[in-house]
Amino acid sequence: MQGSSSNGEADASSSAEGRYAWFLASSTSWYAAHGVNQVMIPWLVVGVLHASPEWTGTVQMTAMLPNLVLLLVGGVLADRREARRVLALLHALAAFPPLVLAASVGSDALSIPIVMVCATSLGVLTAFAHPARDSLLSRVAGQDVMRAVTGNTIAQFGAQGLGMAVAAAARWLGSVPVLVVQAAFVALGRLATRRLPARAAVEASPGSGPADFFAGLRFVLRSDLRAVLALVCGIGLTFNGSYYVLLPLLVRDVYGGDVSGVSLLLAMFPLGTIGGSLLLLARGGIRRKGRGLALSLAAAACCLVVAGRALPFPALVLLTFGWGLAGAVFLNTSRTLFQERAPATERARVLAVNQLGFTAAGPVGALLSGFAAARFGPEHALAIFGFGMLALVGAVALLSNVTRME
């Protein structure tokens, strides 16, 4: 009997590891395509179309807007429908925008409106994919949620780094083959997604309606997660535009670089996040997650302030890597705090609020980044956003119990 019990436990453990492996494969495929997209969209705007800083910020704003509008809807859909099937469909649909861009570049028909439509389409699909994927993570995480979250962060940013390396090859291969590879990455992920465990849909309660979309937000605002949400919103406002708008403009306008320079600089953040996440795994996580969140955001803000000092390009590369090291802490701690506190019946909607926090202020941040770069220069704009995040961290730490959250 004892041997039978041990075999059963081993089989269950093996099955759980297998489900988690398929989850990581699905996540890797999505974020590898996302890594290509992170480089190619700004490069098509600044390097191929030679657009102004204002247009660069505007394109990134339109790409981020769907997350602001649709993430809560995506959370409801992931709770009310079988999340695995939703995610598989989104993988298939996400292959089309890069193929449209490839066809446009190949026929010399690329324009700002085409880039905006394709970027926005991917933003719509991402708004639905994030809650569905996050709600499935708890099904494969096992007992150690932070370890599972950190492992997924490593896979996510490793895949983004791979995608960015692929995008750098556009310097030699041209944009068309790279965009086709982007489509292949995300389409192949559909196969892994279909191997994930099914999660039964949650029936809508009687009388639920439009207010159901805000159930996750209501839960967060009534709990201690509201302080975490405030900090996460600050990330969207100050960090997203700095990364997607200011760094590519910095490479082009200050350092005179091309797509390989953009790819190298943008790749440093995910590489730093991978390194930091591996250190977190070796350390066994962080007990006082709220304090780790606040301190890591302050460190990341200091990286932006120093980056605005017209450093030599190698120093800027190292500083962006340091930003990624801090990112490993604030990404993993914020995600774990939400995963551990989300009720099962509203899990996808609560997790959608976390993602909404990252992206809600993103469109505003991207637009402000473009206009700030045009007014002050991209290097001074980075410093401005860094000081803004430092002020927010100080205010939230003083006015809430975030530093005492575990």
C-alpha cells in the first residue's frame, strides 16, 4: 500500500510538471513573437518610415490602448469561457498582423496607418490573452506559487530576448523574413496551448451584467492590493513609454544607431530580468514582497535618472541590464501578490486588473514620452520619468502598508 501511494504521488508530480512544461512552452512562443514585435514596430516607425518623435509616441499609444479598454473584458471572458480554447484561438489570430506587415514591407506599401492597425490588432489580442494565460497558471503552479511565477517570468523574458535577437537579424536579412518568423513563433504556440489542462468556466451569478466586468477591480480596491495597483500603474506611466519610445529614439537620435542597436538595448531589460529571476529562484523567493516591490521600483527609477546623463553607449547598455535586474523583483513580487490573493471565482478578473495596472497608464506614458522627447530630448525625458517614479514610490510607501505585505 505504501509503495502504491508513493507511485501515485510520483505520477501526480510528473503530471503536474508536464502541465507546467506545456504552459511554459505556450508562454515562450507568445513572448518570442512579442520580443520580435517589441523591436520591429518601433523600428518600422523610426528606421523605415523615419517618423517624428510625436508619431513614434502616437503609434505606441494606439498599440497600448486596447489593454486599457479590453483587459477587464478579457478577464470576464477567461472566467466565463474555457480559457485553454480562448488562448489557442488567440495564438492562431496573432499570426496575421505580422504577415500583413511583411506583405506591406515587401510591396513597398508600408505606412504609418498600416503599422498602427497591425500594432493595435496585436494589442487587442494581447488584452484577451493575458487574463486567460494568467488564470491557467494557478492550475499548473503546484504549491509554490512564487516559484511558478518566477519560472514563467524567466521563460517569458528569455523568449523576448530570443525574439529581439531574431529582430536584430533584420539588419542583414531585411524586415520581411523576421516578420514571418514572428508569425511562425506565435502560431506554433497553439499546439502547446491545446495540451494545457482544461479549466471549467465559472457560471455567471444571477443578475450579473455590465457590473460583472468590474468585479475584479472592486475586489482589488477593497483590499491591500490597491497599494500594489498604484505602484503598478506608475510602471505603466513612467517605464512603458521610457522603454518603447525613449530608448529607440535615444539609439537613433543620440547614438546614431540602427535596428541592431535598438535590439541590443531593448534586449538588456529581459536579460536582466532573467538573471534577477534566477537569483530569486536560488534564494527561494522573497518573504516581504511589498518591501521588495517598492525598493526595486526605486532602484529602477534611479537607472532611468542616470540614463539621462548622456552616458557612453556601453554604459547605457549595462544600465538597462540593471533596470532589468530590478524588474525581476517588481514583476515577480507584484504578480505573486495578486496570484495568492485572487479568489478562485474571480481569478482571471483580478489578475486582469494587475495587467491593467501595467498598461492602463501606458498609452498616456507613451504619448507623453514622444512629446517630452521632442521638447527636452530623449535623454532628459528619461530622467524626468525616473524622478516621477521615485516620487510615486515615496508617496505610496508613506501612505500605505505596502512595505509590510508578505
